[in-house]
Amino acid sequence: MNPRRSPTIRRRRLGAELRRYRDAAGVTIDAAAERLGCSPSKVSRIETGHTSATPRDVKDMLDIYGVAGAASDELVQIAREARQKGWWHPFSTVLTGAYVGLEAAAKSIRAYEQQVVPGLLQTDKYAIAMIRAARLGDTDREIEQRVRVRMARQALLIQDDPIDLWVVLDEAVLSRPVGGDEVMRDQLLRLAEMTQLPNVTLQILPFAAGAHAGMDGTFAILDFPDAEDPNVVFAENATGGLFLEKTDELRKYNSIFDTIRATALSPEESSDMIKMLAEEPLWKSRPRVSGSI
């Protein structure tokens, strides 16, 4: 399957179109569910893209809404595509939410990260150390699967039609030796290497910037190639994350990102800083503080 036709994004578009046609027909979710012989929650989950619908379900829903002909045929075809399995399906037991599927369909990602190197830019050893520390209940097998899917995602940056990635990293990310000195040095060198790709822009937000617009937390803005697929903000947290799609939410996060990138070091200055830290890491020049009192 073409990554730009990710089943996740197809499911999202299908749900939005079905909701639009239902609203236009003046049919409530309860009424649609009664005529379909299913629960209202099933209709709602289909419309929000949280569950897939069979082509038969879609045809029946469109019949209820008075939609026929080419419009109906197109949505039934989208329903077929939405039920295909993405490359990440074998790893579904260790994936939370729909982020990987949306990422696979994006044309560009703009992200701000406070704590760790983003998954698309991580080395395997950095990823292992980070996941092992953050997910205390994971087995070795689960950690292995998480790292494998994370490494596979990185193909998005070097495929024939690569995504554009623009990341602003807080200086704290570069100052925390995840995995120890050697692992972190290799990670910094990887970051310096990735900045050479024409589709990757990396900026560092230095401690000297003080208080800034991104202090409420990490986020990523995903932009999609088709106008029918509205952009989405993903705000990550320990249980997976939150997807934000409302116009005012998108406008707010676009403004935050623009402010952060204007405050951060330039890409050239950032690249120089990363290379310098690979040779003279900050964590080695600071006194170690015991975690006990």
C-alpha cells in the first residue's frame, strides 16, 4: 500500500464524510444505529475513525442518508482501503493510538520536544535505553518490538517521497545522557548527520531563551497532502497522547511552533552546537547530584 494511503488516514476521512452526510440528511446517531441494527457507539466510533467499517456497513449507512451513485461508490472503496493492514500491524500490541498510521500518511511534521530525541531521529541503542527507563513494566520482547517499529518508521525520512520533518529540541534533550556517554555521543552524531538531509530541519531551543511558548509540553503538528484530510496536532503523554483537530486548536499550536522556532537557534547554529556537544558533553562538566536525601 502506498504510505500516503495509510488505512488510518482513510478510516479518518471515511468517518468525517459519513458524519457530514448524516448531518446533511438530518439523521441522528441513535436513528442511524436503530436502522442499522447496531449500537450508537459503533456509529460514533466509525465517524471518529476509531474503528473500521465494512463496505456493507458503509453502503447501508449511505442508503439511509440518501447518498447514491459515484459518491457512494467512492466511500465504499475508501472503506475497503481502510480495512487493509498497515506495515505496522504486526506491532499493534505495543502501539498506542493511531499516531503511527497518521504519521505514515503525513507530508510534513513539525514537532517540539522537551525531554527526548524524537523517534524518527533516534538510534536503536538510545531507543532501547529510553524505553527501558520509561516503561518499567515492559518485557524484553515488548521493548524489542517497540524499537523495531521505531526504526522502521525512520524510512519515512529517506523513501522516494520523504516527509518533511522540522523539529525544535529543547537543550535539555541534548544535556541528558540517555544510555550513558557512548550511546548519547552516537545519538548526537546521528542528529548531526540527519541535519544534512534536505527534508530535515533541526533547531535547538537553548536554556538561555528562558521562559518560552512551548513550556506547556511536547507536541507534533501533522500536515497531510490532501485537502480532504485536515491537519492534526498530537500532544503526547504517558498513556499515549491526545489528538487535536479543531480549527482553533490547530491555529494555537501553529502559533506556538512559529514562536518557538523564531526563538530557537538557527539550523546552522544548532548543527554546530550538536557537533560541539558530541565532543564536549555538558553532562560531563556538571557535578553529579545524588538522588537520595
